[in-house]
Amino acid sequence: MQKIIVLLATAIIALVAFKTPTQFVVTGKITDKTKQPVAGVAVMVKNTKTATVSAADGSYSITVPDEKAVLVFSSVGFVSKQVKVGNKKIINVQLSYTTNELQEVVVTGYSSSQLIADESYDRTIAMKPAYKANLNGALQGKAAGIQVITAQPGLKKDKYTNNIADREGYDFIKENAFVKATENPLSTFSIDVDAASYSNVRRLLQQGSLPPAGAVRIEEMVNYFKYDYPQPEGDQPFTVNTEMGDCPWNPDHRLALIGLQGKNIPVTNLPASNLVFLIDVSGSMESPDKLPLVQQSMKLLTDQLREQDNVAIVVYAGNAGLVLPSTSGANKTTIKNAIEALQAGGSTAGGEGIQLAYKTALAHFKNKGNNRVILCTDGDFNVGASSDDELERLIEKQRESGVFLTIMGFGTGNYQDAKMQKLADKGNGNHAYIDNLIEAKKVLVAEFGGTLFTIAKDVKLQVEFNPALVQGYRLIGYENRMLNKEDFNDDTKDAGELGSGHTVTALYEIIPVGNVSPFLKNVDKLKYQAEAEFPKAVFNSEWMTVKLRYKQPAGNTSQLLEQAVNYAGKNKLHTSDNYRFAAAVASFGMLLRNSEFKQHASYTSVLQLANTAVGKDAEGYRKEFIKLVKTAADIAGANVPDEDDDLSKQ
């Protein structure tokens, strides 16, 4: 008996000694030296692919393999920190700001196989060491094709030039100018729900450089944020909201806001989805901020799918292929395994991939359902149909099938923003830029319905200005969405789509009658036409009338809404949070563009205005915006107050 007991004890000791390590979850909160929460911190289990990011309140949660794990914490402007887990299940971390002085460094791109000798591929930028450290940590240095070296003496950098984006593709934007209401009483444009510009601008600023002007689409920056507009009632898919006040960057002017609020449809009531994930697995997608981030993002989206939803996966590199046939959303493990198995390598036959994706979507088309291709790429197509014109024609033809398109951009250094913007416009779709896992959660989880489910298509706005009160006006942003006045009543003319719960905001800067403005140029009197006079007694309280046309998702005939806009003499202190925050974002965009229309705007005035309009901000996006403005001011060398100023004291 004693011998048996000894043998049993030995066996138990052996089992304990060779016990399989047990995974467990570590949670905590990340703060700075002032004990304020830090959002967007990358938290990674060292030497693994397991990673997450901190939420708006600084909290995080991550699964570690065992007690030997080490957590790595890194973020822009902070010193990276490593912490041994041990047996701790709660690990709170305080990060220190990087305090080094501004130095010049050169960021040089090279492929994974060899350095690029061609000077046209070099990209240089003046960066603070804080951004240099984060670039190495977040993109994992050489694994991302980035090398950081000391710059040559005398290197200079124009503060409005972003050389890190030299190989990235951005269109030139000719800003909308002021026009006279007497000569141009109608302003017509398509709505735009895209928000890619804001997250891309954020990425560039966090890497330590002001964005190129072509990256700053002000309407997309404004529309990145939610606004507290009322929900529609009855069968209307959205509400139309208007507000006017004094223009913050020129008190002699007025600013008019037009806001649309899409009906928020519960996920359980949304129609069944037929989705095709079209994923770029070419060699340019190797770096951690590309295919690995795509994989994490698509897994998040997979978690939102229901049994009645189907998803197929098409990939493309040198050619295209179907790696997962259309599969029920109930089979999440199967879908995630297919996503996890993807690897990058080869050239980029994007056109072939698009054709196969649409063919797959049509093969499983759901009548009265949500049929959509979701393209994840850096946009760097180089095989087959790759020119903007070829791809646009291809997408435009496929649009007629009833399959919508969502484009999600990833990566840095060769990101083709202009190409993807055009393709989304042509494909009855939307465009987002995913720079981190928090943004993926915003687009694919928090805004799941708005991103993937269209409630109204071909939404067009036409504003008629009353020349008795309005001398001149300009639409802020929407330059690539402008329409001819005749297009408003033309139901064959394509326009933007509105998703479930989405908001769309547009701003007009108005020069009242009687103001002398350098923005409005006079011409000689007409010889053959009499100049009209507009007595203020006619519609003396209506500054403009907003007209809107839209179609049902499967409809071909538009419906019309109309609403007059009055002005009661509000100054900026008595306007809504919606109005003030939208104005702050618009003026920030003008500063980033170095716009000729920025007038009295400054980083300080943007901060003062935004600080009065944070509102509820449950997700923390508005507070993040305020931090981003301070980052931009620092890069631009502008002095801003250390403490938040109260606008009411100004």
C-alpha cells in the first residue's frame, strides 16, 4: 500500500510539473503622468500576434498564453513600456511622454528583399523622436519596410509638405470659391458619408507630419463624427435639420448647417446580407498595418454576422481566387480560420479580383437583401486593369447589378487614397480608412448598420439662396460631389448613399447683403439684361430653401423633401453643440489645407470652439479630436494654450 501511495504521489507531481500552461485574461487601464486615460495604445503580447488597443477610457483586455507572458505598451508621443505578467490579472500602466527636443530624421522606404535605390521612392520627413519611436514600435521597423536614419545637416521641410506620403496617391482639390447669389442662386451636390479622410489625416499627424492638402477632404472630416439630430418618424428614412449662426472665423459672415439623420434600424431588423470579402494579399500588404490589421478587422465583422447572413472570401495577388465559398454567418469559426490562413505575396491584379468578387456576389444574390462587396486594400494595383479609368468603368458597370461596394483602405507609404475614393463613388458605396483596431471597431461594430446597410440611395441636395439677404456663399468641402443644377431632377444621375443611423452634415459660409468682401469680384454692368432688384420685403426671413431628393435602395424614382431656413441672429455662444463642433472641425480642415478661405481661423480658436461642444461624447471621439488639434499645432509650430480655455470668457 505504501508503495502504491508513493507511485501515485510521484504521478501527481509529474502531472503538475508538465501541466499545459493555462491562458487567462489580463485587464487594466492605461493613463499618462497626469492620470488621464490614454486611448489608442497598442497592447501586444511580446513575440506573438495577439494584440489589442486601449479604449477611450484607457481600458484594455487581452488574453495571455501563460504567466511568462510579457505585455508591450506603445503609442504616439509616449515611451514604450514592457511589463511581465506573472500571476497578475489586473495590470494598470502609466506611460511617460517622450520629452526629447525636435530632431531631423529621414524615413526611407525599402522592400522586404532589398533597399530601393531609385530616389523617386525615398520619402523624408522632419519628425520628433516621439513619432520616430512610435513608428518603429507600431510598424515593427524593418518588417514594415521602414528604416530610420539620421538626416543630413541642413535638411529643411516645408510645414505644409508631407514627404512620408510622397508615394501615396492624393488628388488635387480645388476648393469651392464664393459665388454671388444673384448669378448662382442654386447650389447642388451629392451627399457624402465617407469618413476616410479624417482617420487618414489622424494617421499622418500621429506620424509627425501635417497632411498634404489633397488628403484633407473637409466634408469627410466633419462627417466622421456623430451629431445629435432627431430620429425620423413614420416612413421617412431620415430627418433634415438646419441651423444658422455667426461664422466663427469671420463674424461678418454667417454659417449655415444642414444635417441629415438616417433612421437607426436595429441589427435584428436589418435585411439578410450577402457579403464578399475581397482581400488584397499582394506583396505590398505584408506589413503589420496592412494584411494583419485586415485579418483582425474582418474577424470583428464576422462576429456581427447572423445565421441568415452569408459571406464568401475572394483574394487577389498575381491573380484572383475564391478561398471561401459563400458560408452562413453561423459558421464563424470556419470564416475566421479562412481569414487567419491568408498570407501576402506577389503582384496586384485588383481588376481581376473585383470581377470575381462581383461574380460571386451575384451567384448568391439576395432579393430585398444587402448584397455587397467589401474591398480591403492599400489600393496599389499594378496588374491587369489598374488605371483609374479602367477600374472606374469596371465598377460602374457592376453597380447596375444591385451589388453595393464598401472600400476599406489600409497601410502607409503607398496608400492610394484618390483611387479608392473614386472607386467607392462609382460603386454605390462608401470608403473608410482603417489605421488601427479602434477604427475597425468603430466602422465595423459600432457603425455596422451605417457602413453596410443602405436605407436611401442617390441622395442629392439643392440649396436655393435668397439674393435679397444673401450676397454670396460657398459650400465648404464636397468638391468631388458637386452636381449641375439640372442633375437634381435627373433620376438617372448617380449620387451618394445613406446608411442606417448615419448622419451627414454640410456647411455653407454666407456673405450677407451689404458686406464688402474681397471674395466677391465685380464685373461690368450687363448691356443686354437689366439687373434685378430684390426687396427685403420678399421672403424677408428666409435666407435659403433646402431641397432634397432620394430613392429607396431598390427604387428608380426619387422623392422630394423641401425646407426653408430662417436666421434669428444667433452668435456662436447660443448655437447648438452640433453647430459649434462641426464648425470647429471645418476650420481645422481649412488650417490643415492652408486654405485661402481660413480667414481668422487659428488652432487656438479651433480648440476654444471644440472645447465648448464636446457634449456627451460616449465614445471619446471629440476629446480625441481636441488632442489631434494640439498635435497639429505642435507640428506646425503654433502656440496654443496649455489649459483648455472657456470660450464664454473670450
